[in-house]
Amino acid sequence: MKFLYVAELVGKAGVYALKRALPALKKELAPDFTLVCADGATGGGGLGRSHAVYIHKLGADLISTGECCFYKKDLVENWASLPYVLRPHNLGSSASGVPGAGWRIVKTGAGPVAVLVLLGSNFNRIRENNPFEGLEELLQRLRSQTPQVIVDFHSWASGEKRTLCIAADGLCSAVIGSHNRVQTADAQILPGGAAVICDAGRTGSAESVGGADIAGRIGEYLTGVPGWTQEAWGKPELQGVFVETDSRGRALSIECIRSPVISG
């Protein structure tokens, strides 16, 4: 099976880059399944309902989020009508009043694929459960339904992401790190067959600080005063990873993607 993971969309530039670059990438790579991280798609933080619908129409089979999953009220209130949007699994269950789902199994032309979203343990603004607790049991449960299992791990710390990659090796097809919005150079296939990378990067402005306006971010560090950083538009591009697996769900290859958008 072939998986295309589109790294976190940041603002309008991220949505624009997805619209412009995804059709050519799909034609070139012919993925069986496309997962798009959109935790920063609306205003650089969060995902609105309209953007979720639009991103799905652009070609995302599933959309993952992270710590900003509940930032936009219109998404929270309409989650039941958007089954293709996932929030982190370790925020709790729908039975306990948490909207949405943290994993889903999707049918593709090449067979079913399971996607699990987890949140790292260092987000103080949102209460999450330990992502390592019950990880093996959950992945084995998903693998009992399909050998093709992808984990999107949304975390600040590269050390935590690397550790979870190793903990999940042999239990899934891929662990793809998100949130830092900087593509790391550690893509590899681990001994147990999992394709891993600590961070797939971002889709949006490449001439920015994580998709945000450079001057605004520098100002925050100079003054210590948090500000509503403006979105950046310089050199938009789509980033992400492309993974191929065998019939057992073991990775055969992982390739980093950087696809600049040519204006006009």
C-alpha cells in the first residue's frame, strides 16, 4: 500500500499550497490513501468546519489534528457530521463527553487502513492521558482488523516522539511526528518494519517561522510579550512523507516530500 502524509497545514498559505500541489503529487505518486494534518489550517491554530470540508474535497481521505483540535467552536459543534476528522485519541472518549474520535479505519482500493492520532504529554493547555499507556494493546487491536496502521504523533519534544516510534515498532506501519512544523532529517525504517520520522514538517510558507510571520516571531522573543502572530505567505510549499508498505503492513520505503508551489 502507498500512503501520502501531508504535513501540518498552517494558515491560508497552507490550504493554498495543498490545493496547488496535491493534484500533481497524487498523479506522480498514485497513493492509495492520503492523510492531511490540519491542526493549524484556520488562522494558524485550529481547524474550522469550512476548512475541514474543503480540505476533504481537495483530496484528504482523513484529516488529523492535535492540541488545537477544539479551538474552533464550529468544528466542535459539528464533529459528528465530519467523520473524516480525527482528534487525539488520548484526550478521552466520546462516552465521557469528548467530541470526535481518535482513530478510524478507512477502506481503500488496496484494502483497509487504520489511522491513530496521539498527543504528546507536555501540552499544559489541554488535559491528555499518557500516550504510552495502553499503546501496545491499542495497536494490536487495530492490527487485528488491518495490517496497515499509521500513527500521527503530535508532540513538542523530539525525544518523546523518537521514543514512541521505537515503542510502536513492530506494531504499526508508520509513526509520523507532527507539531514542530520543521521537517527533520531522521526518516528511516526501524528493525520491526515501522517507517518513522520525528517531524514531517509543515505545508505553508517556507519563508517563515513555522508558517508564521518572521518579524512578528522575532518581536515576541525580543519583548517576551506574546502576540497574535500573522500568517506568512513567502514561498508556499507542501511538505510531508510518502510511505510504501507490503501486504503485512511492514514499511518498504519512506521518502520526505517538499513540493514548492509556483505562483501563477
